[in-house]
Amino acid sequence: MQQALAGIDLAPILPLWLLVALGVVAALALLPAVWRRARGAGLRALVFAAILLALANPRLVEETRETRPDIALVVVDRSDSARIGTRAAQIEAARSAVEARLGRLPELEVRVVEVPEGGNQGTRLFAALEQALAEIPRARLAGVIALTDGQVHDVPRGPSPDIPAASPIEAPFHALLPGRAGEVDRRLRVIEAPGFGIVGRSVELRVAVEDLGVAGNGGAARLSVRRDGAPPRVESVPVGREHRIEVPVERGGPTVIELSAEARPGEVSELNNRAVITVTGVRDRLRVLLVSGEPHPGERTWRRLLKADPGVDLVHFTILRPPEKDDLTPLNELALIAFPVRELFQVKLREFDLIVFDRFANRGILPPVYLRNIADYVRGGGALLMSVGPEFGGSVSLAGTPLGTVLPARPAGGGSGTAEGAFRPMVTPLGARHPVTEGLPGANPDERREARWGRWYRSLQADARSGTTVMEAAGGAPLLVLDRVGEGRVALLLSDHIWLWSRGHDGGGPQAELLRRAAHWLMREPELEEEDLTARIEAGRLHVQRRSVEAAPPPEVTITAPDGSTRRAPLQPGAGGRATADLAADQPGVWQVSDGRRSAFAAAAAANPPEVADLRADPARLEPILAATGGAARWLGTGAEPVLPELRRVSPGRDAHGGGWIGLRRNGDHTVTGIAALPLLPPWLALPLVLGLAVLAWRREGR
């Protein structure tokens, strides 16, 4: 809008200091005449005044101005907490109504600023506001109207609680909040939760159930504790006080723990009544018993492998009596120390996580009752690894003892012996899908092509009775057989030449990796399960992986969301017996995946933990900014139509709110588009005026 303003301005011909000096000289020259009251003193003063006025050059200036409209910012909160219940609808209705009312106010431009969901950073309202302010002149800012629930996590703070924060804006900041004052919310707060736990022990969780918006927390609330989808355990916990929960870790890998506090009547939402914790079970130092029989070149291989692992406590006994030295010497005279047979194989047998027999022959050292104890140990959940040589096919073979009942293979033809000759171990088609042998460096790409690792020269002829043959020797004979027996596991290596790989013979091979995988599979490490279903959640996506040695197409999986809804999803086949699926996980809580035989659980924490920490609509966080800018907080009510305050324009320095209204500042910012200047005492007029007054003064003084 164009405006014209007129005024008088001075454009001195001489510098201002010189004009002041001339005025002082003129005043000094007039003092004697005024003191004597001489005639013409007044006219002489007029002459000096006319000269000084002509030198000051007065002008009549007329400005043409273009008034620029003020700008009002409407900040709309789109965070998760602003979408709880009917808040999103209330905020959207209020935004439309506020825009319409502001549009009717003269000389006001309206701009809308959207505040997106901030992820783990909470609601970044002032960051979005600063970005909008960078694009407008601060002199035109009339004010800010924020449509928010008040849960803002980047409010400027002062250096200390006693020093208020400096406001980022110099105009009124008003907040319009959905709902009404006095909301209450119950939340479950996890104070401390370990990320790892020792298998076989319990971890301690520290939690607190708190009621926000209630004066003086008290009473008790029921808390449900569910582990890996099992039936929940319900405990009564005091409200407002710390509570400790013991949760046992029964297996390696992730254990998903879901905590849920009962709802409080009238609370805003139950979204923060739940918490999901993932505790990864790890084993303590593993206890391994290694019993070596007849000395051979590869005997040290097992010891070096197991001693190199800092997480392994190794107990190693070597039977130094070779078969050709069977001279009936008593055992207690051959051993450096007495072989603690009873302590190892009866009293403390179940304290070991893994038992390894390396070319051990049945020469009466272990009575049948102890071998039966080992078989029972395996069936009850123990792990047995046997690396055998020629003794396995003879009369002293462990296959003919009670331990043979848990072995997956027996000597072929009732003990026909050993196959001598060079061969390269081959990974079987099932082995290519089994985690123990899948992807081994140098392995044969398929059953028709040869492996690239070094050759072995001896294998035992055996018939596989059960389990999975993952590696084979020449002619398809079983070489490495893995089996599950009852609750335990057995691995049988039908050759004593794996040590050639560790020496680099014929190019060597992945000896340490193969034995490490076999040992960890025996001890049920989760990442080496051949029949397994896992699920994890990353960046809001549910990643499902099914692993199986079966060649059949993978079945569809059933996915159960935290709210109880289910859907089916196909799995995409991949390499190494894997099949995967990738889906959106948009709900916090425990997700369950099932393929019909196995179930897996994944924990989805709240996408924005600061956002759900307090779900009440509350202006408390904004109070410092409201006080610093002279703004106010108003409630929109709970109805479908928001209750809006009256919007007014106020002059700078006036109150910006009152009963039932809020104000936006009227700045009056403008741009000068033109200037016209007219001299009031031009030279052609100033000279006759000065001369005329001088003549009059001379005539007056001459009389």
C-alpha cells in the first residue's frame, strides 16, 4: 500500500559545527547592542538569523512509502505425541480456522511451518522455527502461533535454572494446545537394563511405574513380565518407586522381555505403559574336557585351538600308552599323575560344556559305566566331539561301547578298517546349507567340482546311521557327521589328518574355522543353528531370516504385530539355506514370527523415546518462552470444533494477550519508494531578504 508523508528537513550548506560557530560569533556581536539597548538591535538579530537560516538550507520533504505487511507464523506440530487420540484432528481443524481468521486481518501475511517427527531427538519445534525465521525479515514478524501438545524438546534453556533463556524471537509466541488442562498419564520407565546376561544366570531389571499429573504418587499397579512370548508373570509394584525384576537367561542369543503396566483410568494413552528389552545371552567361560589317546602328529592341533580361545577353560589329559607297548604295566605306574576317572566322568561330568575325544581307544581306562555316563550326558544336553583314527575300526573302537549308542556312524562292515590314499574333502549338498560348513574358504562350489584346499591321506570307513553328513571323503564316504541326540549334540570326524591344513600342506585349508564352527554348533551357539528362525528390527523394518538344510521351498511365515493383528508373508530364498523377508514394523512392542514349527521374537522400541516419555498435553516446557515474549497458552478443548481465542493486532510495547484473546504485533515496516525535496529559502530569495533586513537595520540605527 502506497503512503505519502511530508515534513521539513535541513540540508546545511556548511558543516554543522561551522554553523554553530557562526551562531556563537553572531550572538557575541549582538551582546554590546543588546546591553546598550541600541536602536536596530532586533533588526540586526534578524539579519544574522536570516543568514544562518539560509546556510542551514531548510527543505520541504515529501516521502512516498510502500508499507510491507507483517508476517505471522503458524507452527503445526506433526510429531508422534501430537497424533495421539483426536489431537491430530483438533490441530488440523485449529490450523484451518487460525489461517482463515488471520487472513481477514489487514496488512498481515500468514506462513505455515510444519514440524516433522524428529526420531530419537524428540520434537524439534524451535529448529523448524529457526529455519523459517531465516527466510523472513525479523522487522516484519508479527508473532508465532504454535499448534502443539507442548511436548517440545529443543526449547532454549538458560545457563542455569535461575537465569532465563534468551528468546529466539522478539515477537509474541502463543501456544494453542489440544484437549484440556489436567491430563494424567501412566508410564513405565526403565531405569537400568543390561544388554547382556550370562546363560544360566539371571539379570536384574530396574523399572518404575509413575503417574504423571497426579499429586503424590502412591498405591500399587500390576506389572506383567513376558519373556519370548511365554505366558506373562504378573507382579504388584509400588507406583512412583523403583522396582527390581529378576529375569533368568536360559539360552544364548537374544531374549526379548516385554514389560506392561496396567492402564490407569482416564490416562491419555497406554503407549508408554509398555517397554521392550532385549538381553543377549552369552556363555561364561566354557569348560572343555579334551582326552587324547595315542600320540600322533595332529595331537597338538586341538590343544592349540582350544587354548587360543580366551573364553575356554581347558582340561586336557593325554593317554601316552601306545598299542605296541601293551606290557601289562599298571596304569598308576605309567601316568605322571593319577588319571581322575571318577571325578571327571561321574562327579564333575556335567560341569563340562564340551567333551573332545582325539583318537581315544577303549583299552579299559574308562569302565563301561563311565562311558554310559558320557552317553547319558549327551542325551541330557551335553556336547561330544570325536576325531578318530585307525583305532575306530578295530577291536578297541568306542563304537562297540555304551558310548556307541549316541554316535551317528559305525565302522563299515563290522570294522573293515581304514581307507588310505590322497583325497580332497568335499562339502556335501546338505553341508553347503549347514552353518558349520557353509561358505568355508576353498570349498567346492558344488558336488561336481573339486575343492581348492589341501589333500588328506586317510579316512575311516564307516556307515552313517543318523545325523547330517556335511563333508565326505573319496567315493562319497562320510567324513564329518553332525547329529542331535536327545537334548545334546555329537560331531564325528572320521579322519585324523585335519592337522595337515594347519601345517599348510598342499595349500592348507580352513582347519581352525571348521573346528571352531563345529565346537560352537555343538554348544548351541544361536548363529550356527541349522534349523532356525530369527527376527530383528532395524530402522523401523522387520527383518526375518529362516535357515534350513531342507531343499524344499520355504513356507510362508505368520507375523503377529504388538496389537495382536496377524498377516502372512512369503520368504525369498537365498544362498546357504537361507530365506528372508523384509517388512515395515510401525508399532512399538514385541513382534512374533512363526513358520509353523519355530517362533522368533523381535523387540521394537518406541521410535521416539523422548516423545513418549510424557504423553500429556502440557505447556510447562514452553513457559520460559511464553514469559520472555509476552505470549500465552490457550486450550482448544475436547470437542470436534476447536475453541479458538480472539486474534488481535497490538502496537509494540502493549500486552499481547488478555482474557479470551491473543495479539500479534503491528510493526508498520515500510520501504521508501520516492523522495521530493523543495527548498524553503532558495538563494534568490535569501539574498534580497538578508540585504533588505540589513538596510532596514542601518536606517534604523542611523536616525
